[in-house]
Amino acid sequence: MAFTKQIAMKRIYSIDFTRGLVMILMVLDHVRDLMHVTSITQNPVDLSSTTPALFFTRLITYLCAPIFVFLAGTSAYISFNNRHTPTESRKNLIKRGLWLILLEFTLVNFGVWFDLGFHTWLFQVIAAIGLGFIILSFMLRLSPAIIGITGLTIMFGHNLLPFIPLEGFPILKTILSPLFATTAFPLTSQITFVIGYPPVPWLGIMLVGFASGKLFELADNKRSTTFLKIGLGALVLFTVLRFINIYGDLSLWTSQKNNLFTFLSFINVTKYPPSLLYSLVTLGIMFLILAFADQVRNNFTNFVSIYGKVPLFFYLIHWYIVHPLLIAIMFLQGFSWTQMDFASGNFGRPKGVESGLQLWAIYIIWIAVVLILYYPCRKYSIYKDGQNKWWLKYI
């Protein structure tokens, strides 16, 4: 069985660094999403209206969700593979999955919208991880190889769904759509349930992450070499498939007004839901980062790793720093509380009136928020390492 092999139960530095790095990038995306002057009215990757700086500001944060989900699967393998029987591991994964779903629709959703009426219920990355844990819990008696093959099958095959004619099967289409594609359901006349992270494609990434936990049992040098080969192989496959321009992403690249924008079109892959090409390029880069982190340790990597040691704590509290900052900026820009719109998904920004900050200011606030979060994350990491309280494993 997969659970008989003994592995050292210790933190893996490369995982902490990689996860910390993408958490830092995540803050940039959320600061931009809430505060940038055009974030409510403009898609930052729409080549007809974006700028290269805005495009790359959004594109670099594409790394966050797939790496976060992948490493959640890897951490599940490392944490539960040796500590428990499959039955005990299943119970732990189910409890953690339910906890994450509860957090998504309470603290996280409120942190995103600051809407006391909860007019929008958003199923995003935390709930996707939670549901993934629950499904994974029922697969634990399978070998990591079978779990990994299942994940790869989902990753490589889910982009076929749009080519399957379901017009004659409306019930089947209704059932499958929210599992594979972003979907919105009106629950009442004022409340909408939005699936921003369709569970099946993200589950595929988690299952591959779980199976890849075995790679961390390799000796350090061999592990780094393996990560490097996998990362480069994924990027080569991405380049070939993207150049062929037939399969792997519903958004095909096209020639644009100049070479730069043609390149932007080439790398402009689909995140919602995560296409095969999106997964290949982001996870390929992740493996290169893991290979780097296995070989390098310095003040910078130590700094970044602090955030990766307490990812859920970091994720929860960053919303309650970023969103109050947005409200303060609205007041500083002369808006009153009565003008602020929270119910319609504007994060509190007034409707029909220009508000927010230019891109250069977004970067300044991003850096400030990351630095503000360092000390709480460091203190919590030290506290967590020195305690054995049951609730600490849930935050």
C-alpha cells in the first residue's frame, strides 16, 4: 500500500519557498483587482484595451492558483502518507476540506466583497481545494501512480468537453457545466452563487500534486534534476502545442498589431477554467522554482519562505488588510460612505464614477502589504512550530 513507506516528517524548504513566492504574487493580483483604476471596467488581458505593463501584472499572478492547488495536493501526500492509516487520513482530509469550504463562504467571501448581505457567494480557490481534499480522501487506497494518471487525464482531457455536442441533452449539460466551466446561479432575486473555480479541472491539478509527493522522497540532487527536467519538458510541450494552435486552450493565439502584442496573444492562456496550456506553463515554471529552491538558501529565500509556512493564515488576513486600505483610499478620494457600493461586486467602489489608483501606486501598496504581513506571519509560524494544539493544523 502507498501508506507503508516511511518518510521523514519535516518541512520541505523548497515547498515553503515556492508557496511563499506565489502567495506574495497573489497579493499583487488582489490589490490590483480591488484598487486599480480600470479593474472594474477593463479585462487586463484583453489585447484590444490593455497595456503590456497591465497585461504582465495580471499574467505573472496566473502562477498563484495552480501552484497553490498543486502543492496542497503534495502537502496532503507528505502530511498523511505516513502519519495515519488510510481511514484516519480520509477523516482528516474530509474535516479539513469541509473547514476550507466553510471558510470560503464566510471569512473569505466577506473579505473579498465586504458585503454584509452576502449578495454574491463565490466558489473560488479555497473551496476548490476543500472539495478536492474531500474527493481525494476517497481515493487514498489507490496508488499514487493511479491518482496521478487520473489527474493527468483530467488535465489533458477536460478541454475536449466543449467539443462534445450536448445541445440535445440539456439536463446533462446543466449537470456538467458547473463542474467544468465557470457558472453563475441565481439563488434568489438578490443572491447569486458563482462558481469561479470549476472543481473538476482544479481537482486534476491537485491529484497530480498528490502523486508528485513521491518526488520529494528522492535525494536532494536527484530531486532538483528531476524537477528541472519536468519543468523544462512541460514548457517545451506548452510551446509546441501553443504553436500548433489546435488543442489545449479555447483561446487561440492570433497575429496582432505588432510583434509584442502577437507574443502577448501567444502566452495569453485561459485560467477560467484552467486550460491544459495554462496548467503546463504555470506548473512548468513551478518545477523550475522548486529546483532552484532545492539548491539555494539565502536571506531572500528565508524571507519568502516565512509566508509559505503559514499559507492559510496569510491568505485570510491579507484580505482584511487590503480591503480596509481600499475603503480608506475611497475616503481620501472624496467619496462618502453612502456612495460606496458593496452589494453588486464593486468591492465598495462607487458605481459609474472613476475611482482607484494608477498601476505604479498598486505596486507600492502591494510591497507595503507584503511587508506588513511579514511580522504576523513570522510570529504565527514560530508559535505554530512550538505548539501542539489541534486547531493549529486548520489555520
